[in-house]
Amino acid sequence: MDIGLLPAKPKEVDVLCVGHASYDLVFSVPHHPDSDEKMLADAFIGCGGGPAANAAVLVSKLGLSSAFAGYLGSDLYGDKHLQELVDYNVIVNCVVRGSVPTPLSTVLVKPDGKRALINYKGDTKQLPEAAVNFVPIKPKVILLDGHEPMISVPLAKAAKAQGIPTILDAGSVHDGTLALMELVDYLVCSEKFAQQYAGDVKKALSVMAGLSANVVITLGEKGLIWQRGNQQGSLPAYVVSVVDTTGAGDAFHGAFAAALALDMDWLDSLRYASAAGALCCGKAGARLGLPTKQAHWDLFKTGLDDLKPAEYLS
């Protein structure tokens, strides 16, 4: 698989995001319901979602160019999501449409920002390798969320051959994330992934550092830890008022990819990503919580101390 090697000049893009797109139905509720309980939601929001799709929107909102590759059904929710991507200036040439319905996510958000999710994919299958033609796009950075492994694995291999940095957004352990772990340049995973993969965060950091040159484990309000070769470090989280944590990881990964495209140094890249993730928690709905360029910059420039969570790295 080639990435931008045809005689016709391909379109240059800062970040190509590959993976899952859904439509999110977000309900603000007083608490998560018990068995057979009925309740009235305090608020409702409908918006596009999915890790890679949200990341592509965030990159665009930060002032960089982005493209999304993934699947959207030829239905009401797919049409609404595609229009959102277009409205945010995301390049959608690599979006595949079809008769299978667009995946849906129902999100129940409590007042403390904690959430419960119900995902519905129906008969949606993973896209085959030949489903997407990446040749017309020449990305500086590629972000993969692991949900489309049949197109992502060969893309990651081609990117490595062409010197294009790749990032894996590893939210949970599944076939797609496992297939990509050793192929990417930057393995950025959630605390949930780390615990699923190795049993505890500290062990996961050590093990994954043997698979990828750059490893980051995000820890929510506890910040993050990282390892590059024999170097380890950490950063605390920015302190913000939390409304809904949905999409915080998507924002983090999108901003991290943007930072790489901007050639930021390592710690600034982590701070840049952390600021986006924190701000995303300030509104209900992942897509609607993605910060503006100015709000993100204002928080980012306050900086963070390079602190060390002793419970993980001691």
C-alpha cells in the first residue's frame, strides 16, 4: 500500500485519522438507572462520535488540516455525521458509505461526569483492505484507533516504510489494538487498556516499552505516565470542572497527533494533548466538548510541572 506516491500530486494533510465513526445519543441523567427503573433525562444531545472521527475534528479545530477514513452508513445518522465532518473542514474523501446502518452509541452521563455507554454496531463489518484508497492523501502523521485493522495494519506498515509517524489510540484490548501495538511509533493507551493488557499500570508501561519506542498511559484525573527507551516520566492532569468525560481520550489523541505534526518537543506534545483532553470534559457530548483553538491555547500555555505519581513509578 502506497501513501501518496502517484505521479499526480496528492493532497497534503497534517493528520490522517483512521478508525471508528458513530452517532452519539447523549443523555444527562441524575444517576445510572437500576434494573427496571424509569427516569427522565435532564438534557439530550445528538452528535457525531467515534475515537478517530472525534480526533479528526479536534485537529481541524486546532487549526491544522485533517482527514478521516472509516465507515458511515447511508442513513440519517450517517448523513448527519458526514455533514458535521464537512462543517468542521475535515477531508472526507476516505469515508466509505454503505447500506449497513451507522453505528450508534447511547451515553448516560451523571452529574459528576461519569458515564455509561451502550454501543450498537449491528451488522457493521470491518472495512476490507481495498475499501479505502489512501494514495490521494499525503499525511504528516497518522492516528489509528484500532477499530479498522484490515485497513490500518497495511497502512501502518506502509507508513513505517515511508517514514510517516504513526500513533495508536489504544482504548481497550481487542484484536485491532493488539495487531497494531508493535507497528506504531507512538503507543498511547488508556489506564483501562494497560490494566487489561498487563494486570497493572506499572508493569504495562515496562512491557509496552519493549514493543513501541514511545509509550504513554493516560490516567484520567491522575495525569499520565510515559516511557521512551530507558527514560520515564509523568505529568499531572490540568484541573478543570468536569461535566462529561466522554471524548477526553479522543481529544488527547487528536491533539497529540497535531503536536507531532507541529514538531513540538516531547513534553510540550504531552502538555498540548493533556490540555485538549481536560477541556473536553467541560461540556456534555464528546464532539461538542472538543475545545476551540483559543481556549486550548490559553490552557496549554499555563504549563504543567513534570511531577511523578509515586504510586506508579516508584
